[in-house]
Amino acid sequence: MKKNNYKKVVLLGVITLSIIYFYLSAEKRSSLDFNQSFIFNSMKNKTFNIEVTKKHFKVKELKGKVVFVKVFGWDCQYCKKEIPELIQLKNKFRTAFDIIAIESQHHSNEENLNLIEKNHINYHIVNGDRQKHFLDYLKEEYKWEGIIPMTIVIGTDGQVLAFEVGHKSYSLTTLLQTTLQLITKKAVSY
């Protein structure tokens, strides 16, 4: 009889813990479904206020530009390959395009600044250690698994046009040119 009661208590405990776990998981998921605000401070002391909703990222300070929001690492071989192309794109499309790149491999501010100078970076680098909430948002909302490089292409109206993970066979230049053509066609059709 005591064994039977023990089994019932254990079963009831497991069921109760399962309900609590699923309730807390659902609560966490639903909290990310609402509008989010993020503040990015670049290594060169520029602040970006980003409002995100489903499929929209509005970067107030870069309104009217196509923006790449990237997650990268200085030690990632594929990320390193993208750096010269990003520099070229920033130079070529200076008035219509910008880049915010979040360094996710835990380099110190000093290391980031040294690498920015060494690589002649002309776009905005943000220390990823201060962006855990944003990175968690990407994992939850976009099912991003932390693979880098990662690129979010944001149109001039804030719409997310692409969410690209990992190394691609096409170039970032092709991605940007396709985006600009899409925006131009959209503007002409109005």
C-alpha cells in the first residue's frame, strides 16, 4: 500500500513539475513575441536605437538606408573573408547603405578596437557581450542557432528582406545589389 502511495506522489510531482516547466517556457516565448527595443553602442561611441517587430527592424539613426545587421567573430574564417567585401560595399554605397556588425566571440573592447584599426573597418562594430538580449531574441524569434556569419538585410522601410546564416556561395555584393534592385522596382511600381 505504501509503495502504491509513493508511486502516486512521485507521478503527481512529475506532472506538476512538467506543467510548471511548460508554463514557464510558454511565458518566455510569448514575452519575445511582442515589440522589442534594443540599444547598440558601437566601439566608436555611436548609438543605434533599434525597434523590432515581427519582420521589421527600424534603426532610427539609419532611416532610409539598406542596413546589414551582422553577427560575426574575428576568429571565424568565413567572417574574415567577408570583411574586405563589407568595406568595399560601405565605400561604394555610402549614402544608401550601412552595416552594424555584432562581434560574438567575446573579444574585449580593447581587442575590438585594435582589430577595427588593423582591418581598416569603416562600418559599425558592436561588442556582442553587451547584446545577449538581442542574440537571445534572434534565437527565439528566428530560430538562429548561433552560427556565424549571420546577416539580416533590412530594407529602407525597416522590413526584413533576408535572414542569411553561415557562409554562402554568392557574395554579399550580390545580396545588396539584389536588395537595391528590389527596392527600386518597388518604388517605381508605386
